[in-house]
Amino acid sequence: MSKGSEKRKEETRTKIVTAACELFSKFGYHNTQVMDIVKSVGMSAGTFYNHFKDKRDLFEQITLDSLESLRVTVKLMREPIDIWSHEARTRTLMDTFNAVFDYVDDNPQQLLMILRGSFGVDMDMDVSVWRYFQGFAQDAGEDLERWINDGVIEGIDPMLFGTAAIGMSLQLIHMYLMEKKYPREEIIANLIKMILAMFEAYLTEEGRKALEAVEAQSAE
């Protein structure tokens, strides 16, 4: 296949994905049919099936690709981090949430599709999407597990903390996209305060002393 043909094929696929994201987000998975998608794009059904096996295949590829991209971005933004420093923790969270909301702002329809439409497609899809959400929580939990082993925090189940943090973030992202009541800066600032408060509630005595020492040094 020539480079020109490959480019046209990729452009066609992108058009299908863009139209599908909009329709899935607006009407839901079950109320959107392949013919709705091809009509929106202005192509034949045959062209659609050259790229995807069926509607479910399209939905799965969009959903899982989006989640994987977001997960990798978030994970990389948290490395490395000076966990003993309140300032470093705050800065890392700020960078992370800005990256997340950049992704949300660039892909609002895909995020709405994932948050509103991924469950209820079928059992396999429900399991696949849930595993990705668990993956976000697991990544955060692994960070906490490392900090527990380093003696920074104690008395918290890492997966429960990770699940709570991810669930809270996803709910606020959904509200941001649907209600548009709060600007992203305000949501990010409050997320950081809440997560830091959760984290600092489980500091060990050693961790608390180290934090106080770092803050005292910064104040000099």
C-alpha cells in the first residue's frame, strides 16, 4: 500500500472514530447504529466494514485506546516525585491533573463516551473497561505501597486509597464536562487539596517530622 493510500485510510478511520464518539456520547451505544455513523460521515457501510468488524469492535477500540493513552500519560507524570516534600507532592499533582484536563479538553466526546456509555454494552466490555479503571487505581496504589514500605505513610489500604482518588477524579471530570459549573482550575485546586489531605492523614510519625523539617527549611 502506498503512503498516499495509507494516509487516506487513516483519515477515513479518523472520520469514523470522530463521528462515532459524537454519536455515542450524545445518544449512547445502543441507540447509535452503524448506518447513523456512516450517514454522519457521508460514506458507504462497506467502507465502515473495511475498518471495523462491527459497531462493538469500533466502540471497544475507541474506549480502550483512549483509556490506555490516558493511563500512560498519568503514570508518567507522577515519576519521579520527592514524596517527603509537600511542595513536590503538590507540584506533581498539579502537573498530573493539568495533563489529565488537557486530555479531557482535547477529547471531551471520547471521555463522555467512556464515562457515560461504556457500561451496559455487554459483559465482556463492562469487564474490560472496569479493569482499566482498576488499572488507574492500581497505579496509584503501587505508589502508596512504595511509600508505605519507605515508612512515609501507614494505616491505609493502597487499593482503597487509589480507588477513592480515581473515583473522585472521574466524577468531577464528568461534572466538568456536563455541567460546566466550575472552571478546571478550581476543580484541580480542590482535587489537590482533598488528595493531599487524605495522604497527610496517614503520615507516619517519621513522615510527619520529615514534612515539618522540609517546611521549616523552606521557610528560612
